[in-house]
Amino acid sequence: MPEAATLAAAASASRLIAPIVNSIYNSAKESVKNKLKAWKAGENLEKISDYYIRLAHVKTIFSRDEAIPIDSFYYPSRVSFKSSCKPVNSLKDLPDGCIVVEGVVGQGKSIFMRHLATSILSENTQKKIPIFIELRNISNKKSLKTLIWQKLKDVGVEIDEEVFNYLIKEQKIVLLLDGFDELSEESMSETLLEINDLKNINSKFKIIVSSRPQNAIQNVTDFKVVKLQPLRFSDHEAFLSKLGVDSARIVELVAAIKDSPKDIQNAISTPLMMSIVVLVYESAKQIPPYLSEFFSALFHVVFTQHDSLKDAFRRKHHTELSENQLQHLFEAFCFVVMQKSYGRTLSVSKFHECFEKAQKYVPDAKCTADSFRADIVGVACLMLEEGIGEVTFLHKGILDYFAAAFAARLDRLSENFYTSAASSYKNWMVTLQFLGQIDRHRYLKYYYLVYVLDEQEALTTILQEGDDTEIKDYVIDLFGQAEIRYDETVAEFRLQTNHRSELAEYAAGACRDVIVRFPVHTTKIAGFRDYAANNQMHLDLSDNEVTFGLGVAFDLYGLDSIREALRDVESEFFRQIKCAKEQLEEYERRDAEIDMSFDL
């Protein structure tokens, strides 16, 4: 960021922050004021300004050499809540209370959360300090509370329990937690407990959490789920203009999108995909017909073609590898990262560990870890610097796609890979989706028509036998955690999917749609108490609240609608598997007909 722009941003941030700091100080009791004296004296305004300048600036695939202001390219995201759907520019555009911002891959959740955080500062009526936390940084050594305290120290707060409780009780801070879906499984339960502890300090404390769909946070009491909506075709022109695309190129791009296949039009519905379309179109002058081809084209665009579009500029390639060699090494690197379940952000030691193993997989791509990092981070910008020594993938989809590209080259080890991936479906879920496009033959032969077929046949057997106990057990097993809480005012359904296979995911979604329509509200608490006494079933009961599992729900409300939903799942996957078998037969027939004799 140029020095003049930095100074202007710092001055602007200071003007916004000073009245907020004064308001927080003046509302505090004396013991807290003593710990906020540096704030009152204005000693930490520069520190606070620096913090929020960093928060409000990010590197993108368009500005790879410097961070740029989010507001310079932010296109207002639309969110839906209940029956309403509207663009969000600030906190006041969201419902009251705690919020889960739900969005799919590439929908701009992190940019939305950062924009929301910085917009809080410019709302004169708020008088609150936004605290932005990336949840992927939580570990055994760093709890949520540890990260919050560190952020408060970053903005100059002399933090202790008294100050912390004051800021929460008086709602002087807004907590924005980005990326719940990036928490490790070991950290998830503890983090949920910490969030609940914060709510216990003050039930009105504002917490906003972003997450992909179907995570445990969506089921937490008092959190309202708002869903980021996809970009519509009518958004494209304004979105591209906000990215800085010139008007003539916008006309070309909008026409190319309109003429592209329907499945690609559906895929070009997130800010990330639209941004990739711009880069790829600059290079290829067309829009690839498959999602996998987007990411395949992306490597060439960001590593070579993007620089060639700039006159008299050629970025130094540190590894001295050819583009193909570097791409194959990057694919192997991504595959190792996936194997080890390290997630999107890597420490120095994890980066070197994955690099060393990847080099063994691609022995002709000789280079050092530092030069590889310099090319992937500094040249291709497929990974970004993150904190002290850490690097993070530009997007999780990049990690998934390039791991799939490596798996597609495994040849003799392909069957072993698909067997292993099936046993770790949750980790390899998106990678398998890409392989369904780029390695279709072996995907069908070694994975889909083995493991998904087994799931379909098991479901068919259960439905044919019609045994209620087996159907109950099947549905309960679809959810890793499942319970229903009712307090005579609202029913809350806490349903966390047990990621097992495509069919299980689909079946869990179908059953979820049925379960959330169960008429829990028609039963009084006294009725639940009588039921528990007469049927010896386990329910957690208090004077005005009851919590129970799916087994009780099925006994109370029946299985007819669940059985009907599962029959629809069976029918859909019977159709899909029939098509898959026909495709595989066509692949096998084609191979058998290839003439391998050569006339000399």
C-alpha cells in the first residue's frame, strides 16, 4: 500500500475510532477506566488504526503484489432470512441478535465478514469495537478466548477478566468469527462451549459467525441463520464493474456467460468463480465448460499468462522449473496436504514436511522448499502469507482440485486411492467431486459403483424389509449429533450430518427436511413428561424445556414421512447408478474396440 494512501487511511481510521474509544472509556467504572487510560489519552489510536487498516485490506488474485481496500471491490452480498432477501452494507441490515452467516465455497464469506467488521466503525450510532477472529487459528494451544484477548491487546486494551466482562456486558465489542467450518474436529466442541460461555456473560452480546452449510454452529440456541445468496445474471454487469473490468470487456464477458452451458452458468454464481472467469477469459477468450477446467486453466493464468498481459513485465520464477513441472509438484503438494488433513493454513514446519514428501512423488521437479514457496506464494499467488511464517491457500477449492489432479495421475495406485478416500469421505468429499469430472472412468469403476452402490443396496434392503427399528437406526446414523429442544415457544433442531458418502449426504438432507417439520410445538411439556413416564424413554426435562433425540421423535411423530423421503432418495440414486453403469460399460467397450495392432 503506497505511503500516502496508508497515511490517509490511518487518519480516517483514527477519526472514526476516537469517539468510540471515548464512549467506551466514559461508560466504564473507575477500576476499568484505570486500565483504559492509554485509550483515553489517545496513546493507542495509532495501534488501533493500524489494526483496522490491515483488517480492511486484502490481497486478491487481481492485486497480488499489495493489499487493496475491500471497499474498492466489494459488491454488496445479498442475504436471505425467513421470507426476506436484501443486500447487506452494514450491521443494521442484519437481524437482531446472534447471527450465522451461511455460504457455500467461494461465496465471499470472509470478505463479507471483514466488510461488516469495518462498516461497524463508520456507523456513528454503534459506538462498538469489532473484533475479527479467524477460527482456523484455534488449536490445542490457542482457544477462542486466547485469540479474542490477543486481538484486544492488538488494539491497545490492557485486558483482564474485569475489562473483558465489562466489554461484553456493556456490549462495547462485536465479535465476528470467520470460518467455523475450518475448525478441526477436536476444537469444535470446545469452541461451541466457549461461545456459549460468552452468551452466558450477556445473552444480548452480538456474535456473528460465518460457516459453510450443515455445521454445528447453525444449531446453537439463539443464533439466527442468514444465507448468502448466489450472484444472479442481473448482478454480473455491476459486479464486473466493481472489479474494475472495462465496459467493453464487460459486454463480452456477460455475453460469453449467457452463451455458456447451463451447468457452468449455475456454477458462475459466487464472487470467486466470477473473478476466475475474468482471469481465464483474459487468457483463453472463452469460458471452459467444466468447473475442473476453471482451476486447470487458473494455474496457467496466474503463473504465466497473467504477467504476459502486462507490457514489459516478467515476474521472476524462483524454482527455474517449467510450468508443467511446477504444476505437477504443486498437485503432489496439495495431495500430501490432503492426506495429512492439515487444512487450508500451513505452518513453516508443515509446509516443509509436505514439500519434502511431494518432491519424492515428483522426482524430476528438483528445487528447494523456499524457492517453491516463493513461486506459489509470490508468483502464482495460489497461496498467501498468513501471520508469522504461515501460508494459506487462496481458496479451499484450489487445494481440493489440484489434489484431485494428482490423484488422477496415479495409474496403478488408483484403486488403492479410491478405497482410502472412501474411508475418509468427509476429508476427500470435494476432491472426489472433481475426480468425477477429470477421472470419470476410474472414479466410476473403483469408487462410485463400489461404495455408493453398496450404500444404495443397503438402503434398498432396509426399505424392502420395512422394519421400523432398522429405519430408525439408519436415520440416526446419518447424523453424527442429533437432538431436538423445545421450550413451549420455539423448537430447535440440532442436526449435524455424519459425512459418509454422497448418498448419505443426500439422505440426511432429505430426512432433515422432514424432521424440521415435525409438529413439536403441538405437544405441551406436561405431555412430554407423561410420555417419558409411560414409555420409559430418555428425555431431558425441566419446568419449561425438553430435549430429546431422534428415537423419541420417531416414536412421537411416526416414520411414514421419513420412509417416503428415503424411498425418494432410493429412487434418485437408483437412477444415478443406472446411468453410471451405462457410462462405465461405454468406457469399457471403447477400450476393448481400440486396435492395438500395428502394421509395419
